[in-house]
Amino acid sequence: MKEIQAMLQKHGVTISLPGISLFIKRHKSKYDPKAEPQKKRTQSAKASRSSEKLNARLQALEKVLVRDSSEVAREYDQKRSQQKSTHKFTETK
């Protein structure tokens, strides 16, 4: 999982190791027909908001993972070069 995390950080995606683990557990049944479906449990409002944020990040991660890595790298490089060209640095005396 640390290797996955490092690869994702290269592409601008920040996610914790538990987040990666949760993503794998939730999506395992999608790709593994032998996997047992996970049981749903009730959550408090705060946990629900946290879960929504995590789900949004995991969906973004899934979109990145299904794309060609060279395409993602090119897009990342383009964004970085645009950011550098739009920032103007001034010297202070």
C-alpha cells in the first residue's frame, strides 16, 4: 500500500494508507466475484460527512487509476507549468 501511496503522490493524489485499504476493501467485490459483500452499518452525522469526503477522494482516485499513467503524468505536468507561469514573484528589498 505504501508503493500505491507513493505512486499516487507522484500524480498529485494525496490519500492515507487507511484510505487506500478502505478503497480496496470496498471495491474488492466489484472485481472479485468470490468476495463477500460488506455489511452496511449506521453512522453518526459527523462520521457520515467524513465518509462522504473519503468517498469523493476515492472516486477521484478510481478515475486516476483507470486512466493511462502517461496521460495522467502529462496532464499533471501541464497543470504544474501553468501554475508556474501564472505566479509572479517579486523581490523584497
